[in-house]
Amino acid sequence: MCIEEEEWKLEAAIEETEKQCAKVNAEMKELELKSCRFKELEGRYWHEFNNFQFQLTSHQEERAAILAKIEVSQAHLELLKRTNVLSDAFPIWHDGEFGTINNFRLGRLAKIAVRNPGL
């Protein structure tokens, strides 16, 4: 009976070991599935992260371009504010003793004759 008892104990141990092996195999399959899901999630995360980085860079470049346009427009506005339209359309200057507008003399003096005989 001693041998039968030992055989029974060994068979019970083998059965228990097989149960543990099946349990470990099931856990491994479950962990492999989780690992695959995590890899999938990680892949999606990096894809979304790269898209976000691309959009962020694109928006930053667009913002920089708009700010540059604003700066150029403000400089142009300041130039236009300082511009006198009448001075550009009708240049006022002098020709000796005479004031001129568009190179036409204003007035006359008795001591200076007009150079154009047609006038």
C-alpha cells in the first residue's frame, strides 16, 4: 500500500502541476493579448502625438507669418501717416526769389523778366 499511496500522491501532484501549467498558459495568453493591445494603444498614441506636433508647428509658423505681416503693415501705416499727399501731388519749392508749385512760379517781380516769350 505504500507504493500505491505514493503513486496516488504523485498522480495528484502531476494533476496539480498540469492545472498550474494550464493556468500559467492562460495567464500568458491573457498577458500577450494585453501586450498587443498596449502596443496598439502606443502606436495610436505616437501617431496622434505626431499629428498634434505637426499641427502645432503648422499653427506656430502661420502665427509667425501673420505677426510678420502685421509688423510690415504697421511700418507701412507709419510711413503713410508721415506722408503728405499734397506735397507729393504738388511739390512746393522755390526758384530763386519765386515760390513754385509744380515748377510754376508764383507771382512776378518788375526787375526779373519772364523767360518764356509766349506768356
